[in-house]
Amino acid sequence: MNFNSLFRKKSANVILQEGGDGESHGLHKVLTVKDLTFFGIAAIIGGGTFSAIGNACYSGGPGVILLYIICAIACGFTALCYAEFAARVPVSGSAYTYAYVSFGELFAWIIGWALLMEYSIGNIYIAFSWSGYFTNLLDGFGVHLPEWLTINYKAAHQAFVENKAGEGFLAWSMAPQIG
């Protein structure tokens, strides 16, 4: 394998001709700037604020306000970076496409996998947070899920080993056993 092939690039003109997705027909732009802005804000608010702010305020106190201000500034700079990428290579794509043009195939491949990991971890965190909201909602309607369905295995086992009373101990003790 030739070492230079790892760093091959496509020029912006080639990507513009291909439409960004490598196909000759390309993807059509249907979302406006307003749509994309609100989509980004919704993702940030849903992922960060609604999922983490309660626990953060309980644990961190008033310093959480400064944390959110610093994060807002960082998100603003990130948005400016993506706007710069989009202005330089105005096709459908993401950081992968921009890295392919700027740095080459190897860096684009690494960034593509990093994006998959980022989205996976983010989705796990959101699912974990929203499951707590869902179980609280069910409790509000009088539907109670068993404790062993509402806690993770490691936390329940640790509570049982430490003989620590509470949800974890109860979940480990009441969980059905196979074999």
C-alpha cells in the first residue's frame, strides 16, 4: 500500500460536481438556515439542558450558571467553525466531507469514526436521562416498574455487595434469576 494514498484529497471542485455524497445526482437542499438553526438549538437544549441541568444544579450549585455560559460561548465558536466549513465546501456533508477536502482520506476516516462515537455516547446519555423522566411519568400515573428494570446491573450489584439499603439493594434482591 502506498503511504501517499492515505493522505489523498479530493478538491472542492470535484466534491461540488459530485454533490457531496459521491453520487452524480447529489442531495437536494430542503432545510433552510432557520430550520438548521432551530434543529441545532433543539439538539443542544434536549441533550444538555433537559437531561443534565437538574442534577448539575443539585450537585454544583450556583456555579452551574457560569458553566452553562462558558459552554454557550464554546458552542458559539463551534457553530462559527462549522459555518466556515460549510462556506468553503457548500455541499451536503459534515466534518467528514470537510476533513476529506482539507486534510485527506485518513483524517476524514478518523473523524468519521469519531463522529459515530460522539453520536453513540450522546444518544446513550440522552436515553439514560429520558428513561428516568419516563419512569417518573409512569409513577405519576400510578404505574410502577419493578426496581430491577429501572437501575443498571453494576449499581445494583454494588449496592448488594456493600449491603447498602435502597433502590439498588432492592433491585438486586428482587430481580428474577435464571438458572
